[in-house]
Amino acid sequence: MKKILFVGLLLVAIFTAYIFISKKKEIFPSLESDKRFEYQVVQVKKLLESNSKYNKRVAFFIDMKIPSGKNRFFVYDLKENKIIDKGLVAHGSGSETQVKGQLKFSNVPNSLSTSLGKYYVGNHYNGKFGKAYKLYGLDESNSNAFKRDIVFHYYYDVTYKEKDGYICNSYGCPMVNKKYFQRVAKIIDSSESDIVMNIYY
């Protein structure tokens, strides 16, 4: 009887662990991505603790290790410690390496590359892609963001739903689908302080 009870409890534990891991995979394609994400959240929280200028409730995270055809732009609630929205985002054409699954990054003007690092989202303006938000680099790796005209904007060719393979490239900007952009824009516009965006690899 004890053996049957033990086996029963073991099966319940295994099933519970399976459900937990499956739920995580709905957000991240691997537990390795999950760990890297948690590390990036800690780094952003450290920045927010030392600077009252930034929004302490919400932040944006972009994981460039995830293929562009999968959700890799995450809106994160820093108080509840949970992802509240996610979507597709393009990377710069200059970040392509011709090696599947590998990207390169640059802070150099005219490189057309994505720059890694933490940014803060500035004021919006209306440009050739419609409404867009200026981005200001906070790290040495993205210090030229404003000079390079790196902005957060939407583009009609970025798909809304996940797909196999890859989506279009940008000129270095984090570029999203218009429908997703509109949701993120509401968060930005309603914020009384600047929101941090962290692009990592």
C-alpha cells in the first residue's frame, strides 16, 4: 500500500513539473532563455534603484537570441514580476551574419545593426513610418543610438503572429507590427516617467 501511495505521489510530482515547464515554454523557447531573462530583469532593477528618472513599474525586454519569427519583445511588470504582453520585433539588417541563429551587433553609424544595451524611451514624433519614439542609449554599446536615429516604430511588413522562420529586417531599429505597437504606445504615453528598454543577446 505504501509503495502504491509513493508511486502515486511521484507521478503527481512529475506531472506537475511537466505542466510548469510547459507553461514556461509558452513564453520562452528554452529554460536557458528564461535564466538569461531573469538576469536581465535584475540588471534593469539595479538601474532603476539608482535613478528615479525611470519608470519602476514596467520595462521592455528584447531577447535577440530568440529567432525573429517568435515573440521576443516582452512588456514586463516589475512589481508583479510577470510578462504582461509579448510580440515580434525585427533586428537590423546589418546584424545578419549569414550563419543561421547567429547575429552580430554594432554601435557604429550607418552599420544598419542592432545595438545591445539599455535604452530609455523618449518623446514620440511623426516620421516616415508614422508615430515613433526616440531611443537614448544608456550603455557604451548603444551610446550612438540618438545620433544613428535608432527609434522604436512600427512597419506594415512585420507580421503580428508568430511564424516559422524569420521576419523582415530593420535599419537597426526595434521595429514591430502596428497592432502590437499601438498597445505598447499606450503604456509609453500613459507613463509619467521614462521607460527602460533592454536589448540583449
